[in-house]
Amino acid sequence: MKGPLWVAWRGQRAQAAAIAAVVLMYALACAVERAEPGLSGLTRQLAGLLPGAVCLVWGAPLISREFETGTYKLAWTQSLTRGRWLAAVVAVPIAGASAAAAVTAALPAWVLPPAGGDPMAWPYYESHGPVPFARVLFALMLGVALGAVTRHTRIAMPLSVLLAGLGQLAGRALRGRLDLGYWPAQWVETAAHLVLTLLLAGVALLAIRRRA
């Protein structure tokens, strides 16, 4: 890791530590649920909080704080295009958020006994398969795009969490209406989140290019 990636990592270590702390708390919740079977299902419900945490802690402040402090000016005067700068800045949280999603998806399968019931019930559905990964990336890029557009961390943070939560509720409502099986629903929702993620990346890039 060198150049812009190294600078991005140096500037985002606090956010990475915060998300690592969230994952650690989730691991502790898994251990508690294993020790107390009466709490069955609690861990899977908590898995839905990771996208909101990524959006709030990592996504929303990522670009908006650069604009507020003016640190972006140094990078833009170092023969670095704005597109390459954005790619370097978001590469670190994309890797970190994906790793966090992988851990939170693996922990229930590793720590907890298999659970029966309806696989389409949201606590199970949203903590298994490819959907958790796509939702985390969507939430991250939602925060990045809002930060780039508003240029104010205090606006981007609550707004991104609100929209991420509304998106999650909308997904649950649509899932019930589409009446798809588990895996078809997983792949359709994953594809939708990834398309939205790419669109939000485009919005962020356009907002950055319009910055004087």
C-alpha cells in the first residue's frame, strides 16, 4: 500500500477501529446468545445494524470532512485526478466494510447452532447470503454521495442513516410483494443494491468534479 491509498488508510484508521469495535460487540452478542439459548434470534437482528454504522461512521464523513477541512486541495494539486482521488479514498472503506460484513455473516454460522424457521424472515434473510455484503456497500456509498453533495458532515450523517433505514424497510416491503424464493430474492436484491451503489458512486464523482 503506497501513494494515495497509504494516505487514505492513514486518515481513516479511526473509522476502521470504530467499525472493528462494532464487529467485536457483535461477536460478544453471539457468545451471549450461545450461552443463553433463550435469546435466540437476537444476534441476527443486530446484524442489520452494521450498514447503518458503516454509513454513519465511515461513509458520510469521508468526503464531507475533506471539504470542510480543505485537505482535498493538497491531493488535487499533486497531479492526481479527482476520479483517482475518489477511488483511492473509497477503496479503504470498501475493503473494511466488506471484511466487517464477512465476519458478521460468518459469526452466526460458526458460533450459533442452526436455527429453523422461515428463511425469508428478515432477521435470517438479512444476515445470510450475498445481501448483507451488498447492503453494506450501498450504505457506505450512500454516505459518501451525500457527503459529497451536501459538503457538511452534520447534514450527511443523520440523513444517510435515515435514508439507509428507509431503504431497508422498503426492501422488506417489496420482498413480501414479489413472492420470490429465498435465493432468487437474494440475487435480485443484491443486484439492485449493487446497481444503486454504482449510481451513487457516479453521483459522488459528479459532485466532486463540480467542486471549484
